[in-house]
Amino acid sequence: MAIKTGETGEMAKILTSLAREAVEAYIKEGKTITITGKDPIFKRNVGIFVTIRKGNDLRGCIGYTEPPWPLSQTLVKAAIASATEDPRFRPISSRELSGLEYEVTILTEPVEIHPATGTDIQRIQIGKHGLMIEAYGMRGLLLPQVAVEEGLNASEFLDATCEKAGLPPGCWKSTNAKVYLFEGIVYDEIKRG
């Protein structure tokens, strides 16, 4: 049940270095960098989340599931938002920059499932799939790695996604709820010795 990791260490290094560069330029100088990557993926509109940690503590995680911009722009926007706009945390300060670790998750296109019917709950593979829920004007998303980190089974993962949306556990069983499944390719920084 391992998280699907990026194809190459080189792409992980590129994506996490760009996320780091975007955050540092914005916090230190108030500048938004421009990415001119040659890899064709930078021209595609793909969902992406940037997660920032300080040691074992989460410091920010924000992303876009269906962005209107190419990855080159979405990566910068998500990195800066993770550092400065995550409502769960105070904005990252310049003093913290050297102690941060970055993770970039590229998402596949979300597919609607119907777990309340009983059979679709079997489609949720812990460690492979992330979940998104929309109900009653609220929306929440949890990345695939969350279920692994928290030791959740499929129904617990659905409940946690409801809670992330500000909804009660079990709301995924409502006919008013739309549940989506997606995969995430995780690119982490190489841990420094």
C-alpha cells in the first residue's frame, strides 16, 4: 500500500526545488517567479498540491484540482499559497525557510464514484487514491498519503474527507454528496543527511 512516487528522482528534485524557490522569492523579496521548464508537463493543466513541512509538522498544504493554468504557473501559485494562505497555520516567516521540506503531488483527473451504494467503496485503494467530496456547498479534499499517514480504512478516509470539508462524518452516504476519486504522484525532496 505504498504511495505512488514520482518516476524519477530528477523530476522530484526539479519540482521541489521550484516550489522552494517560489516560496523563498516570495517571502524574502515579495516576488513571484516565472518557470520556463522545457519538460512538456509544465505546459499541461494538471491538478497539483504543494505540502510544506518543518520536521514532522505540517506547515502548509494547498493546491488546485482542476486549475485553469499550466503546471508552470500552478506550481508557483500552490507553493506560495501553501506558505502564506493555509488558514490552519500562520504564514511562514523568513526565519523558517532553511528548515522546510517540500512535497509536490500531481493529481490525475478526479472520477466520480458512489461509495454509498456499497460497491464503489471497494474501489478506494488506500495509498493509491485521494478523495474529494462536495456537498451542501462545501468541498474537501484529502491526498492519498493522508490515509496512509493516519492509518485509515476506506470508510474512515471518507469520513475524514467529510470533516475536511466542514461536514459531519458519514455525509458521503447522502444523495446530496458527490464523491470523487483521484490518484496522486508524490514528489518529495531527498532527505539531507
